[in-house]
Amino acid sequence: MKNVIVAFFLSTSLCLTVANANEYRFEISPVLGGVKPEGNRGLEDQLFYGLKFAVRTNSDIVQKVRVGFEGSTGVKAEDGSGNEVNIFRATGNLIHEKAMTKYFRFYFLLGGGFEKLSKKVKDIESMFYGNYGLGLDYYLLDNLSIQSEFRHGMRVKASNNSNPPHNFFYSIALAYKWGEIAQEQVPENGPYLDIISDKMPPPLMDVEEVSNLGDDDQDTVLNNMDECPNTPRGVMVGANGCVKSMTLHIKFSSGGSTIVSKYDSQIDKVANFMKKYPAYKVTLEGYTDATGSNAYNVELSDKRSYSVARALRQKGVEAERISTVGYGSSKPIATNKTEKGRAKNRRVDAVFSY
């Protein structure tokens, strides 16, 4: 049995994937698999086919609720009689998943089901069972994936039998997802864009002019008005002496770093500002949500900032005026406990300096 399980997961791990995983509300999956009956079950190994339906929740513990319907036909009894039975199963499971890379997700499941035989075998015609299991979700396209899964189901009813009936299930499914989860849209002229305007001047005065008036961090804002007294030299600040930056409201998919054309207006605002004020430089700071390991998130955030840098260069901003850095899931601007909050944290901030 162990060899069957290992071979099953090794074979599915060879699937090549080329897309990133977005979040979708609904999922439907035709499934094909096998069943290994164990204990006092009285049935031979069998294939099954079925259909699964899943709905994504807003919980961080139970991300999906899934129901399924499965069937096996012509299953032979082990008593040598040649008798065959048909089997119908209905299942329900709660799923907790974890993004391992941008290509696949690992998930745990817990739930149960009901099994109905067309006739009795070992005095069992129907039974409820509990099950647990694990699986891998490989993304072929943004909304299409291959799922490989293993479950262990045991009869719920107590029995004095020292070898109670139970089943091992292993399966592969093609999952189609739809109903992309809406993420909060920020108005194009929202609060982060107020620094990009025709009225934006270069630095108000030279550092030498204000150094004698009490500007310890030399950001051109006097100490008595400076709410951020230790600002690094050369960074653009507002009237209160704090760093002024712009958050680019580019919607990145979970695990993705590609910028789609509908966000060109966000890139244009930075590019136009940089062209109008050639004395300024920009540092693009990439961020992610808290999904995935720290090392993976830092790498992903770096890719996101680089994607914006490449877009700026394509719009005519000199490469030497652009720098990038990835901060991973640090410095969140919203909670990572909800999808809406995680969407806000998947961002790039543009910090200007001169």
C-alpha cells in the first residue's frame, strides 16, 4: 500500500506548471482514483470516478468547504463467489491549504462521508465514515489546476471487530476555478497619488540654507515642525518632515509578479513625474502578503519591484535613476487574516529621493 501511495504522488509531481494562482470563489473537479479496502471489508481493490465542488471561504483556518460524489461499479467480493456490487459515496470535507511556491499548494483535509452498496458484503450495506487526508494542487493555468490527493476513511460506527473496515483513497482531479474574488479598488486619483501633480516642486531650499535654522536631519523641514527627525538625507519628505511615497495600486495575483496593461496608468504617473523632475530618483519597494515562507516572500517581492522598474524603463526613465528592493511580508498596511487585507499588502511603494 505504501508503494502505491508513493508512486502516485511521485507521478503527479512531474506535472509542469506555467501560471500563478489567483483566488477564486468556486471550483469544480472531475476526479478519477482508486480505493484500497482494508480490514474486514470483504471487497477487492477498485477504481472510482466522481465530481467535486468547492467554495472558498474568508477564513484563514478553513479556506475551502468541499462536497463530492463518487461511484465504483462492478466491484468484486473477496469471498470467491464472483458477486459484484456497485458503490456510491457522498463526501464532505474542510480544507486548509498552504502555498509552497507560486506553482503549487499543499493542503490538508478533514471530514467524512456516506457509502452505499448495491447489496450487502460482510453484513454491511451502508455506512458513515470519517476521513482525513492531504493533497497537492498544481496550477496549469491561472484558473486550472491538477490536484493529487490521498485520504484515509474509517467506519464511524463502533465495532468489537479488531480489524474494522476502512478504505485508502488516492485520486487525481482536474480543477476548474471561477468567480475571481473581488479586491478593493482604490480610485485612480486616490490618497496616495496626491504627490504626483503639476505643482510638485524640486527641494524648496538648499540644505545649507536651513542647516543654521535647526534642521538636524537636513531634510529642509525645521526641527520644530519635523515629525520624523531622523529621516535619511536626500529622501523626499512632506511638510511634516516624514518620507513621502506613493503606493502603486497594481493588483498582483497571489504568488504573481506580472503587471497587466490595465495598470499602465499607475506606471505612467511615476514615469511622468520622473521625466518632469530629472533631479529625483526612485526606490521601488516590493511587498507581499503573509502567504508562504519568508525566503519565498522576499524573492517574490523583489520580482514585483523589478517588474515595475522594467515598466518604468520601457516608458523612458533612465535605469540609473531607479533602484529596487524586496521586503517580503514585512511592513503590512492591512491585516493578513482576510483576502481583502492580503490583496492590499501585495503592493509596490515608490519612494522618491534627490
